Amino acid sequence: MALSPVEVASSETKPLESVRCIYEIQPLDDPRWAELVQSHPRASIFHTSPWLQALHRTYGYEPIAYTTSPPGARLEDGMVFCRIASWITGRRLVSLPFSDHCEPLVKEPGQEHVFLARLEETLQREHLRYIEIRTAQPFDAPTALFRSSYAYALHRIDLEPDLATLFHRLHKSSTQRKIQRALKEGLEYQEGQSDTLLSAFWDLLVLTRRRHQLPPQPASWFRNLIDCFGEDLKIRVAFHVKRPVAAILTLRHRETLVFKYGCSDARFNHLGGTHLLLWRCILEAKGAGLRAFDLGRSDLDNPGLITFKDRWGSARSTVTYWRFAASSFTGKLALAGRNCLLPASGYFFRRMSDRMLCLAGRALYKHIG
């Protein structure tokens, strides 16, 4: 049975007795949002204002958040979304686009049902194709909406043990030896945000995405990430005889380091460049007193990547992407069509020049979210 719609409270509406009022706020304009993200135990890098600002600048998405806290009061909870309006993939709310996970910031388990009532009303009133929520926690709130889901693997390294223990937990032949090979080969490590490092990262990203028959994300996305995150973002590059052979991009939030993007020149993968970069991340994170290294999500149909992350002594969990639609038809259509815009075009992507491949990425990613 569907919950009753909950109206956004305003100066002209009275709080409802039976359910809590839901207020809509603009997280980029409301300083209370940053305070909630800084203090809430379930908050991640993907809840932060810099991430929301980069999404807004690059793709034009409008961030919004729902909360039970009235205007002027300290935020006690919140769910953040981006409005996506695409003539290709439809209008929808996503929490959040291009984000590995984005937990509802609630005070206690089960509180999500209060927000779902509001979301159900929004979906129907605005004729949205679907609403998507990405969470590692169960999302069992009652609703009359059609629900579909799909899962990813999520890997996280606990950094509490000492370095000797962390190294001992690495897979001996495929991980420890690759790190030792990189050191033996004398790979040079550089980190920062310079134009030189960004250029090296970008060239390797284009090379990697072509190998996967996909276009790269817009270059403006990475420039905006640098501008928005400042020192909490690092580009890390491994060089072999002055040639960049592997690169990763990491973000830091509170006590967690996040591995968000990685790329390499496959001709030099045997040198262990990516392994060296990840091990340097662990060394740095331990030195800074961080408690976790988030290795990000992996498609369940990519066993090679899952095995690679398993071998870093990480704990594997599942993150589920829930989609709520007004009918089973639109729900199944949304699920069947997820991320099909890029894979279906792989035949064309692998035949494009680098310039055309980059133009395709600039044109298409804003429709994917």
C-alpha cells in the first residue's frame, strides 16, 4: 500500500500530525548541507559540495536534497539527488550521477520510508521516468512504485593494521611481486594537480577507454574536479623512462581515501605501474592517519577487475542501485536500458579518431548520469 504523499512544508503550510514534513533544499546554497556531510557517519565523498558542484558545472545537473529538518534548524538527516533532464534518456532523479554509492543520511535504519513517500509524489507529479538510489544498505521501504535493482561489487581496505600486516595481506604473486617489480624497474612516481600530470592522465584515459570501446569522460569533468576539490584531489602517475605508463585519480574525504579513476598503457602493464600507485596510496593514507581506502565499485560481469581488487586484502561488499518507476513497463524499460547508450555503440567508438572519440564523450555523458 502506498504511503500518503508528503507536501513540502512552507510558511503557508502546517506540519502534518501523522507524518513528518519533508523540506526541499539546495545543498550548494545551504551551508547546513556541508555541516551534515561532515558529521554524518554514512556520508561519503559523493555527498560533498565539491562533488555536487563538479556535477553541476560539467553536466548542468541540478542538485537538490530532502530533509525533515525545518528552515533555520540544524540538519538532522537528508537525501541528495540530481535532476537530470535528457531528451535521450528521459527526466529522472538520481542519487547520485557518476557516483559509486550515495547512502541516505538518516538518523536510524528504516527512516528512508519517510523520504520515499515524498519521492513517490515527486515522480508522479513531475512525470519522471524513474528515481534511482544507490546504497550499500537494504532499502525495503513500502511503496506502490515498481522496484527494480542491480548490484555492483564494492571493495574497501581497512587501514587500521600496520604496514607490514597490510603488505602481508596482499596476494603474493600478483600484487606483492608487481609492486616489487615496479620498484626494481625504477618507475618514477609523481603526484599533484599540475597541467603536466593532468595531460599524462588524460592521454592514458583516452587510451584505456578506447581499449574498452568507450569514449572518455569530458575533459572539463576532470578540470572541474580539480577546481572544486583542491588539495583533496590528487593525480598520481607512474613513469617509465619519462613515459607515463599508469595513472590514477584519488579523492579524500575525512578519514577515507577514494580511488575513483584509473588508466594505463597496456603495453607496460607488466611493469606494475598501477600496483605501485595503489601501494603509494596506502603508504600515504597510513602516514596521514586515514582509516580506509575505498577501491570503488566493479561490475559483477567484470571478474578480472573484482579479482584484482580482492588481491589487495580488501573486504568485498555489495552496493545496490534501486530504481523506482510508476509502472512495471517503465521500470523494466529503465532497467533494460541502463548504461546501454555507450556499450551499444562500441563498434563505432573503436573506429573513431581520438578527436571524435572525445567529442562523443562530451556529447553523450550528460545523458547517462
